[in-house]
Amino acid sequence: MLLEQRLRECLLNDQLEVWFQPIVDVRNGATPMLEALARWPLDGGFCPPDKFIPIAEESGLIMALGMAIARKVVVALPALLELESRQVVNINLSAKQLMSTTLVEEMCALVDQADLPRSCVHFELTETAVAKDSELAQLQLQALARAGFHLHLDDFGTGYSSLHRLQSLPFSTLKLDRSFVIQLGHGDARIAKVIIALGAELGLDVIAEGIETEQEYEQLRALGCYLMQGYWLARPMPLAQVLAWLEQRA
Ligand code: G
Ligand code: G
Ligand code: MN
Ligand code: NA
């Protein structure tokens, strides 16, 4: 069967899962944020998002998929907030989702109906998603920000990085792409250093992604980067497991 048809059935049967990856503040060991990551159980394993997100975008299923993820995040939030009253969950949005004219009202309705503060949901957008139709993208980002959602620029440094756009769009956070963390591990800290300084200069938080070794962790720390995400700290986990992980660290 076509993967698109199977994805459609997965959504109809509510089989898409959301896993959570901790983002740690290394200054105090707290976990102020979790990234929500879509997981599709298929044929005894998982179909990777890199494979099914493009199919969802091309087939028009992406809005249904995005809302399924957001609904699951909203369902998970009360238990997470019970452990940490300021817990934030980051939801990834793709280009097509950002371009949807119903996105902002649907997200607001979802969070409001669950009686949650909008500040506990952040959205991650890639530079590529933001660059697609930059005028509409700008309006949508402003509407999301005005609604009270914080925005993170994902994979920063790998797409179309217009510094002008960075300055004019309402982002609160840069996510330093893993490729620069890898370079750091190879002894080349130049880009990581510049992006961390850029964040500080513009008043933006910087989250380093894909930390896989203690060496990368220590180097980033020495560069003044304190928000970190990666397998070395914690892998993406189902809700029950992340709740146990958070509880154990509290
Ligand atoms: O979880 P993993 O690293 O395999 O994710 C691979 C890619 O899929 C990442 O770029 C991530 O942003 C994207 N992705 C994961 N979950 C979602 C989701 O719920 N919505 C969208 N739009 N992208 C997602
Ligand atoms: O593009 P985005 O940043 O949304 O993608 C996040 C992806 O990175 C997820 O698929 C997640 O599973 C993956 N990821 C998280 N930590 C690490 C890591 O330490 N190493 C690698 N290779 N991937 C990671
Ligand atoms: Mn992301
Ligand atoms: Na990223």
C-alpha cells in the first residue's frame, strides 16, 4: 500500500505518537523545555519523520498531522506542569502549516480550551519554512507571537539566514544546528562561537542541538551556551518515560 494511504489511516486511527526530548539548562540542571517529536509506529518499528513529514506536506495531510501532534501535547501538558509549573513544550511547524490561514486560531482554541497558558507552548520553525513566502510567513509569525506563543528558529545557520529577517521577525530563540556542534567536536568552534554571540547580542536564547559527547557539552558550556539538547543528555522518549526522567531529576 502507498505510504500516503497508510499515513492517512494512521491519522484516522489516531496512531501517531508524540515523544518528548528534554532541553536542559546546564547552569542548574533544570529541564525548562521539551521538544515534541512525531513518531509513527510502522511494521514493528518507526517510520522516520524525515520520510513521512514530506509525504504529509505533499498530500495535504500535514494540517491534520500537526493538529494531532498539538492535541497530544496539550493532553500531556497537565502532567508535565504538575512536575514543573513552568514547563514548556516545543512543537515543530513545517512551511505548509505556517502558510495555513487557520493555524493561529486553531492553536489558540486548542490551548485555551484546555485551560493552559499559551506561554507553555513554543513553536519551532526552520529558516526554510520562514523563507518560503516571506510576506505571509512574517504575518503568520507576528500573529503567533501576538497570540502569546514563543517562536524558535530551528536548524539555524543551515538555511537562508538573512540577518535582517532574524532581526525583524519575532523569534525568541535560535537553535544552533547540530552540524556546527559536530564541527566543534572536530576542533572548529568558529561558527558555534559566532552564533552564540549573535544570540547574546540580539537578546535571543540559543539552544545547541545534537550534543552527543561530553566533549561537545563541555566546549559549548565554555562558549557560554547553556541550553542544550542531544542524545548525551537525553533521547526523545514517550510521555510516561519522560515523566519518570523528570521526576528522577527533580
Ligand atoms: O525526531 P527526528 O529527529 O527524527 O525528526 C526529524 C525531523 O522531523 C526534524 O526536522 C523535525 O523537526 C521533524 N519533525 C519531527 N516531528 C515533527 C512534527 O510534529 N511536525 C513537523 N512539522 N515536523 C516534525
Ligand atoms: O530538525 P529538528 O531540530 O527538529 O530535529 C530534531 C531531530 O534531531 C529529532 O529527530 C531528534 O530525534 C534528533 N536528535 C536529537 N538529539 C540528537 C543527537 O544528539 N544526535 C542526533 N544525531 N540527532 C538528534
Ligand atoms: Mn526542531
Ligand atoms: Na533542528
